[in-house]
Amino acid sequence: VYEFADPSFAYSTGERLMTLAPDDWRTWNGFEVIVDGRLPRGGFMNASFTAGANEQSFCTEGRLDDPNELRFCEWDEPFRPMGKLFGAVPLPFDTMISGLFQMFSGGHREARWRVDAADIGRPLINADDAGTTNVELIEPGTQFYDATTTLLVRFIKDV
């Protein structure tokens, strides 16, 4: 746990709203493909696929207010895909079948250690209202939850 030795040196951001942070940035590099089409009997389909990678640097708060925010303040996320396919087709006898298939990449795994004065054996200078501070344990962009997939099929009959 790192803290400013002199608490008057720390610039308080209050609600952590940073409006003057010209050195902070985020970049997304990727691509997206979308296909629309007509199916027999007036049906339709749509497919989309997106993949991209993030790079970001949000270190201003760590330099100004809380040195713990410098841990992993710059990180890259590898290419992460997601896709959807949906459509509907009218069938004989006033019926219709439709479906949706989608796949999303899993979210970031996060782990934080909530540290208080008892944990480190001295008072915390830059503590929150509860007298604690958080320390990130897992570098962002390195561990993810499993991807999720959904398949929905619907059959409709007009009455």
C-alpha cells in the first residue's frame, strides 16, 4: 500500500470526477461486420460480428490523489470477439419460426484487497470514508470469465 507522505500534497478529487486529465486515454482497435438479408416467404436475417482490442492509460488519479491507482493504470486487453445471428421465416398455416444465437466474450476477472490500518500496522492517510483503501490484485486484461452463448427459438401460430 502506497501513500503520499504528506497528506497536504495529495490533490483531492472528491467524488473522483476527473475533468482535467489530458494524459488519460483509451483506444479501441477492431472491426465489425454486419450482414442483412432476405429469406424465402418474406423472412429476414441479420448477422454481426465484432472483435477488438482496448488499450488505455488512466494514471492521472494515481499521480494526484492515490498512488495505489498507479498499479495497473496502463493496460491492454487482447482481441475479444462477440457475434449475433437472428432471423425469422413465415411458414404455411399462419405460422412463423424465429431464432437468435449470440455469443459474448466473458468479462474481466477482478480481485481487490480492501486494506485498513490494522492490515498494514499504521494509519492510512488517503483512506476512503470507511477508513480503507483498495489494492488491485489481478492485472486487468489478463484473466476473463468464460464466454456466454444464448440460443432462442420461437414458433408462432396466428389465431
